[in-house]
Amino acid sequence: MGEIFRLLDPHEARTRLGHGHRLANEQKRDAGFSLIEIMAGMAIIAILALAILPQFAKYFERAAVQNLSSEVSNAALTVDSDFSLTGKAKYVQANVDASVASVNKDSETTLSDVVDASGFFYTIKGVNVAVTNYCLKYVSAGATAGLQVTTKAANPTCS
């Protein structure tokens, strides 16, 4: 009866077929990853990271453009509010420069304003170091009044 159990035991069957006992170096080889496997995995991860990296740069610039556009719009609202509070007839008399300078903005953002020769219209231009491919400006009146965001390819001088 003991012989029958030995014949039916799977461990004993593997031993009889030569698969049950491994050599010591074979057990060590199966213990983990080889250096080549780890390096191949790291190379695949590096290739994927290089493919994804430009997308992150575009995402960060879009976020910077949104931030800059809100700062330029806030400056325009401040100018209009200060202008209406002064009761002056022209923007030149309402000190637009002081209104733009009083706007809370990012330390990397520069806002510049220009009042046209008639004194009735103004333009605010915003520049940020994180925004490299776009130009932002706010025009108070005219056919293209409002916030204008253009690419530098379409407007190289950003005027």
C-alpha cells in the first residue's frame, strides 16, 4: 500500500522524471531579475518619459497663459473701475499707470500700459517668463476690443 501512495505522489513523480531536484545555481538564477532585465525596463520607462515630457511642457505653458490672461483682465477691470471712480473724461487724466501698477500679480509677470493719443483708449500688454509662445494684450476699444491671445508665430513682434 505504501508503494501505491509513492507512485501517486506528485513530488515523487517529478523526482522520477528528473524535474524535482534543481541544482543550487538554478535556484539562485530564479531568485530575481538580472541586471540586463532591469536595464531594459529602465530604458523602456525612459523612452516613455521622453515621449510624454513635451505634453507636460505644453500643459504648463497653457496654465501660465491662463494665469497671465487673468492678470491682464484684472488690470483692465482695475483701470476701468479707477477711471469711473475719478469721473475724468479721458484715461490720460485718470492715471492708468497707477491703476495697472496697483494690480496684484505674479512676480514673474510684467504689465505695461499705453494710452492712445486721443486719451480715450488704452492697451495693457502682459508678459510672463513662463509664456514663450503667446502674446497677450487687452485693448479697451475698437474692432478688436477685449483680451487678445495670439501666437508668436502669427505675431512675431507681439505688438
